[in-house]
Amino acid sequence: MLHSLQSGFNRQLYIPKLSLLKRNLNLHEWQSKTLMQKHNVSIEEFKVADTPQGVFNAIEEMDYPVYVIKSQIFAGGRGRGHFVENGFQGGVQFAKNASEGYKFAEKMLGNHLVTKQTDEKGKIVRSLMISQGMNVKRELYFAVIMDRVTQGPVIIVSPKGGTSIEEVAEETPEAIAKFPIDIELGPTIEQKMKIAEFLEFNKELFPKVAKEVQALYDLFIKTDSSQVEINPFAETKEGDIFSLDAKFNFDDNAFFRQKEVFSMADRSEEDPRELEAAKMGSSYVGLDGNIGCMVNGAGLAMATLDVLKMYGGEPANFLDLGGGASKDVVVKAFKILSSHPNVKTILVNIFGGIVRCDMIANGILEAVKEVGLDVPLVVRLAGTNVEKGIKLMNESGLPIITASDLGDAAKKVVKSVNKVVKKN
């Protein structure tokens, strides 16, 4: 979404590693709409259903010429997606009546929707949002993010909404404007007027635009969001302004202050390994390669990814132990890492500081004895008590390959995985 835009529009577009081991709370669109409604943002009427009959009933309770039925999954591009089981095209449909809505729901609910942001298996649609069809005149783009460059909130807008903002940034960067906001003052009247002007609203609508900008900004601040993205931010033919589609992100660090928001979390789409890692204070992310990677620190994870790729390796997953992992955590982490079916070899790359290398070594040895070692294991340790850690592994009698530095580790792990793949 916006990861590529936080430090300017001329940089390379988002690479997954930039947020590799940061866990964020995601909300479904209907949940985001619930929050917007609570914070006085203008939205269309909507209902949620998880059965075809529920969709039928929801439409019967509303009175509009057209109804929009949207699949609720954590992925963009739903309207252009397709369903695996029946080949049905489109995770967003327009129904004129309850009977039509029922038929669409039968084809969508319980089936896997594939979009440009999912893998080929897609994501199962467990619920649908039913909303009134709007008489849209223009589709615009609006977002508030926390920006690394200005170290504060930034409002990003574009008159080219309803499409991929990454494509707009790449093809017509002049169609995007950024407004750094003083976090103590919020958006000024002058900034709101400039936003309305840049979005090409008629002057008589400037007060309505200012009201929506303030409401969305207040929502961003009051809910401790890291991102509020509205696409489209729409102007109707009747001269009203609505937030028709929403994407929110919340940093997990805000949990203590936003328990009501975090209680809305739907973990059904998340990797069970990620949830298990989170329980012990670690972070896990699954990828598409065949090398399991255990590190401590997101920076070290990114460096490991870069060096592995330089030597022709592809990670299957990353597990970040964090800065204060215990031996028990290392054992659990090893189990999670090795449970990924694509893992053909494991790389442990640890820089010992608060986490001592000998403690990591003991955890690895205990995990190997408990879980077994069905794939090659390469370990690179550096920092506090590194000599003790390496000695423990070398004297263990277990087939652990130690490495002197990250480059050496990458070479050895790629060589090992190539042997396994060739053998199989």
C-alpha cells in the first residue's frame, strides 16, 4: 500500500523486506468503517453477513437502487480477483435486489479469492460487507501516515483515486501531494484548503472537505494508527463526500492504549506460526523460498536476506528472536522455523549482545536433540561469548555447520540447500 511512499515518490517501490518483521494489526473493511462511523467520518450505510441468507436479509432491510457486496479478506484488488473453487470472477459485486445478492453470496462465501495481493491459493471469504451503491462523480485518494522523513504525520492526497497509488506515484508523481502535519496542532485551515484545491473540488465544497480531513486525521491520532488510507475518497453527484474504501494499520505497540481496537483482530487469515511466535515475543514471517532463517533484529534480517540473495539463496521464512530471548524461546523458535514444509536447510545468524552466543548455542543444541535435525543447519554467531558458543556446537557431536561471518554462512547454506534439492 503506502510503504513505498513514506520517504518520497522517486525511490524504488515497496520491497517486502522493508517491513519484514514488523507485526501490524489489520482490520477488515467493515471494521474500519465501524471505526470511521464512531469518529464522525462520512461513510455509506453498510451491514455484514456470513451466510447467503444473511446477505438476503441485509438487503431486505435497506432501501437503495443498487447494493455493493464486498468480500472481506486482507488483500487488495478484490474486484478483479477470481474464486478458485468455481472460477467466479470478482470479489466485489453489484446487486439490484436481495435475490441477486443471495446468488452472489453463494458463489463467494466459503471459497478462496485470488487477487494480485494473494498467493495462487487465495484467501477464504468468510464474510461479506453489503453497502449502498453510491452515485459517484469522482474517485480521489486520501491517506494519513507516520512519515520517517518528517518524523510525524503526513497527509497524502491525489485526484487520481480508485486505482493503485503505487502506479500513480510511478507514472504521474506530480498527481500526488504531501502535507506534513504538526502533531501538536493538527492540520491547519490553510492546509485543509490546499488539500481541497489540490483535489480539484469546487470552492463551495471546501468546508465539507475540511470537515472530512479533520475527522480522518482525528481518527488517525485517536486510534494510534500507523496508516489510514481511503481509496476511493469519493465525491458524489449530489455534492457529498464519502470514504468508500478503507485500509488501516496499527502498530502492535499501541495495544495497551487501544484494547477496544485490538479486540477486533481477526487472526483467521494469519499463519499459525506467526501467532505462535508472537506469543513468545518474537516475530515470524513466511516467504516463498527454502531456507529457514533465525535472526535477532530486523536489521540483521534484512542484511541476511540481501546476502542470501547475493549468493543465490531464497528464504522460506524469518524468525526474529528479538533482543532478550531465553534458551526456552530459542527452542520454541527452532520448532516453529523447522515446521515450515518448504524448509530444506536452516540458517541461524545471531549477533550476541544482550542475548549471549553461548545461550543461543545451548538453545540450538537442546532444540536439535528434542526436535531432531532432518535438514542441514548452518550457524553463524558473533558478539558476546561467541567463542563459548562455537565451542559448544563444535564439541556437541551434532552435524552443525559453523560459519565465520555472514558471507561464509550464506555460501555454506546455499551449497547445503542445493545438495538437498539435487538429491531429492
